[in-house]
Amino acid sequence: MKKKQGEGLSTETGHIDYTGKKMGMWFFLFTEILFFGGMFLLYSIFRYKYAQDFHASAAEENIVLGTINTAVLLTSSLTIALSIAAMKKGKKDSSCYLQLATVLMGAAFLVIKYFEWGAKISIGIYPNSPVLLALGKGEILFFGLYYVMTGLHGLHVLVGVIVISFMLYFTRRETINQENYARLENTGLYWHFVDIVWIYLYPLFYLIT
Amino acid sequence: MVSEGMGDVTAGFYERTKKYRWVIAEWMMSTDHKRIGVMYLIALLSFFSVGVVMGFIIRLSLLAPGWLADQQTYNEFFTIHGVIQIFLFIIPGIPVAFGNIFLPILIGAKDVAFPKVNRLSWWLYVTGAVLVFLSVFIHGRPPDTGWTFYAPYSIQTPANISTAVMGVFVLGFSSILTGLNFVTTIHRLRAPGMGWFRMPAFSWTLYATGWVQMLATPVLAITLLFIFLGRFLGVGFFDPTKGGDPILYEHLFWMYSHPAVYIMVLPAMGIISEVVPVFSRRSLFGYVAVCMSALGIAIVGYAVWGHHMFTSGMSDTARVIFSFVTFLVAVPSGIKIFNWVSTLYKGSIQVDAPLLFAISFIFLFSIGGLTGLIIGALATNLHLHGTYFIVGHFHYVMFGGAGFSIIAGLHYWFPKITGRMYDERFAKLGWLNLFVGFNILYFSMFVLGFLGMPRRYFDYPPQYHAGHVISTMGSWFLAIGLVIIFANLIRSIFKGERAPMNPWGGKTLEWTIPSPLPRENFQEIPVITRGPYSYEEEAR
């Protein structure tokens, strides 16, 4: 830490320990990486074991919806980054619009995901379903991983959408402002993390055919 | 927080702030690290007592198998005993109690970096504890899988595994937040002049522990979630009929749970590193080595999980590597032991209760550590893995290690937390019973295990009877010891003499402020100009 010692005493002067807050967020993201890491570990082991089945199952994924979702999420990452840049320049209104755009795109991602899952469930492919259990072991595992990994990722997207909505509210009320935007920046970090997880999920489930 | 301490500057931290009508609300809503720490401490010791009673009953039942508990009840008892002692007591243990109360003070800060997150972490801990206890009392059978929740049994058993697993999941989240908070605190809130190598060793161990909490616990979280999903949705990652693999569960579980033993024992070593210098009036010998070995243990500790699975089915190459790395991790522990002993050497030793417990820690942890090498070696492990030898080793490191250190810390910091002195004679009497009982109870387990007594069995052939009777008798002494120790401490809260600011002649910052702790840690943030244990400098 290059900062002068004692400078971080937030209770001392009432000033906000910007570096400390960001550090806490990065630590939290480390834990998130390890959380998803457990799933990626299982994926790699099962894929190694059942390479053929994984290859075949991935063909059943809807690559169009998957690609649209990737585009939506990547764009939302751009808008949240721009909203932070706008906040730094003190442009409250454009920051608000960009945050709103992020929320809408996050919601759109979830809606698309809903239709994707819905289509699979309607043809009887969901964990422990008779149709799925009749398939090969690798396929059972592939779709098990598909539901668990995209499901937990979706949960993170949902949390992100809710948190960004709060940030939007805070920005409107100006408790987030040009001097004090650590919360918004941390939310941005979280949103980029959610995005990065998807960047790995997309090839692993849609592109490996 | 500034707002909480605006009034009376001489007020103790436990005095009412009148912010809420109810005392309990005032404490539960408090973001003061000292209050949160004290609440944790009370909760931990309560759960510890429940766990001890369960262990006591397990031992009683083994006097004559079946007279007290049938097989199913026995399984449930050792499961709940394990879950409580591991997840509710010893993993959160020292960081959340002593860490919360003293870390900010030791580094000269007003509070932790994120006081509200700290409070959230406490609420999560309470929630997790409620869930764990619900799993015992709600309709259906209490968990009977052992504290490890091994698949596939944990997915198939009709017992209330889901509730217990959710409880542990929530506790894990609480643990992550505490670790994150402490690491950030140590990075950001050290007082002016408090360089990294002027921090007391306890803060260093909390720093290493914080990293392990952050980097290991999420793996447990996802693993437990798989159990949960397996039970509710039939996702079969650990179910061979669905292509899964139960061994994977063991890998994922121990990937967390081995580093977790360092979550338990690293801060314990920190307490010992505080107590030993104070009671021998010498600087901590090899201070830098002690601090660095904490980091060393934390790092190497990640790469040894496989030694829990030598008999589970793993390639020979993997087993040899895991065995080798297990030997490596003993090195930094050894460094610490030698440094503590060297600190005592030629010191002006004052044998008060905290030092007695600390020295017992060194002795018991050495036995625990050395027997760990016996079972860390491949060939002997195959013979001893499924036996009482493991139970003995485990209790020597966990109870003899972390447990004794918590009791040492309890006596050492008792005057600072409560503002009273405990009764030294009863403390020593309690120690004697505890120490003797402990060794009878757990050393006979080494012998039993070496003779082949399998662990987790409710029944045994007659040739093990004598060993079991001796072990059970040890548990009586141990229980008497604990009763004396805690009765003494509880009585002293009300009847003890008023404690002075610095009863032990300690050099760290907590001894420069009043006993009991004031609401505001420091009237003025101290400027640090010396190392943490400057006994020699002073003598010159």
C-alpha cells in the first residue's frame, strides 16, 4: 500500500476511505471467483470424462439466444462503465440514464434466459426428469451443470439488477455524487464480474459443438 | 462509530447508549466491534458447552455400548457434536470473538474497516446457528452423516440434512465477511507508525486467517449447495447412477476443510504468541519468523487436502505428493513452536493461568502435530486412517490446540473485557483437571486406534473395553476442569477484584487503555514508535 499510513482512518475525519472500500470489493470478488471456481472445476472434470456426450449435448443449446444474451450483457457492462465515467465528470443525468439502461439490459438477459430454460423444460429436459435420465450419463451431467451454472449466474444477474436499481435511486437522491461514488464503482466491478463469468459460460455451453 | 460514542468519553463499551429502548436491540443493532465481539464470545462459549455435553454423553455411551444411546441416536450425537464444535465454535472461534474485540485496538484503529458488514456477519452467524439447531429439532431425524456430510449418503439419508447444510452455508458467508473485513482493516486502518512489522503477532495470524477464510470458504459454499441441489432437484454431481462421482465431493469438501483447520489454529497460535512474551517478559523470539510462518502455513495449507483421502481412491502419484506437502506444512508450525520455547528461555517467567494454558497448548499441539505426521505418512495412514488414532489426533490439535488457546485468551484478556480479575487459584485448579483429564481422554484414543478400534462405531469388541473405560474416565476430569474454569470466570465477572489498566505488564496497545474497554477505543489515535514487545528496550 503506497498510501500514507493512517490516512485510511475513515471515522477520524469523516472522509471516505475510497481505497479501503474498493479493496473490500475486490476481496469479495475473489471469493466469488472461487465460488464459481468449484463449478468450473466440476465442468472440466466431467467434460474430460464424457467429452463425446458434452459435445453432443451442446448441439441442443440455442446458440442464437445465447449469442444475443452475450451481446446484451456485454453492452450492459459498457453502459455501467460509462455511467461511472459520467459520474466522475459530474454528469448526474447521463449517469442515471446509463444505469437505467444497464438495469433494463440485465432484465432483458433474464427474460431471454427464461425463454431458453422454458423451451428446455417443455421438452422435458430438467434435472431428474425422466427424459433426461434416459439419456447418457454425460448428457445428464451436462444439463445438470447447465442449469446449476446458468442458474447461479442468473441469480447473480438478478442481484446485480436489484443493486443497480438501488444505485440509481441513490444517484437520484445525490447520496452518490461526484465526490462519493465508491458504491457505484463497486457495483460496476460486481457487474463486470457477472459479465466475465458469462463470457466463460457462453463458450463452455454454446460453442463447444 | 462516531455517533455512538459522542456522549461520555469515560463510559465503558458495555454501558447503555440509550439509542434503543431495549438492551438487546441496542446490542444487536450495534456496529461497535467490541460489542459484536462480546456477543460472539457469549454465543461461542454457549455452543461450546452444548458440544461438550454431547461429547460427554458420547463417551458415557461408550462405557457399555447401547446402555445410553442406540445406534441411530449415537450417529446423530456425534454428528451434532461435530457440527456444533466445528462450525459454530471453533471455525468462527478466535477471529470473531477475540479478533473482533482486539484487532482494531491492537493496530490502533477506532473500529474495523466495515462496521456494518461486521454486524451483518454477526446476524448471519446467528441465522446459521438457528438453522443448525432447527435441523435437530424440526420434524424428522437429526443429521446423522458425521460433520463432513459425505456424499452420497448425505444426499440419500432421510435426515434433516438440507436445513443443517443451509445453516453451514450461511455460517460460511458470515466467515467470509469477517475475513474480508479483517484483511481490509489491517491494510487500511493501522495507526500512524504501525508498520507491518510493528503489528502484534496476533494481528498477523488474523491477517493470514482472513485470507484463508476468503479463499477457502467459497469452495465449501458451492459444495454444500450441490448437496442441497442434489436433495431438492436431483442434480447428481456426486451420484454415480447419474454419472457423478462421490470422490469429487470429498475433494471439494477437503479443499475447504483442510485450510479450515488453519482458520481454527492460526489465530490460536496468535494468542499464544501474545501470551508467551508477556508472561516471560521478553520480546517474542524470532518475531518476523513467527509472522511469516503464519503466512507460510496459510499458503502451503491449501495443497494438502488429499491427505484426508489416502484410503478413498486416488492415484499413487497424487498420494505421494500430498503426503510430501503434508510434511512440508509441519515446518512453519515447528518454527513457531521453537520460537515460543526460545522466548521462554531465560525469561522472567510468571506462571499465571494464561501462561499455563499457553504452555499446555505448546505441549498438546506438539503431540497433535507429530501424530499428524504419523498419519500424514502414506504407509501408516493406511493402517490408522479409519481408527480412533484420527479422533485422538484431531482432538489434540483442535481442543488441545485451538481450545486451550481460547481458554488462554479468555484468562489473558478477561480483565480487559470485564474490568475484573479472575481468581488465580481456581483457574489453576481448573487447568490441572482439564489438562490431566484431556490427556487421559485423548491419549488413550491413540492407543485404541493403534490397536485397531474403528472410529464412528457405536459398538466394539471386548478387547477395547479397558481403553474405552479409561478414556471415558478422562472425560470426567476434563468436565470437572471446564466447570471449575467457567464457574470461576462467571463468578469473577460479578465478584472479582477491579482490574487495573495493565495487570500483566503487557506492551501491546490494548493495555494502554482502561479496563474494561472504553466506548471509544482511543481518545487520540496513538502514534507508534516501537515494536509490539519492547521488553528488552525498556530494561536497557
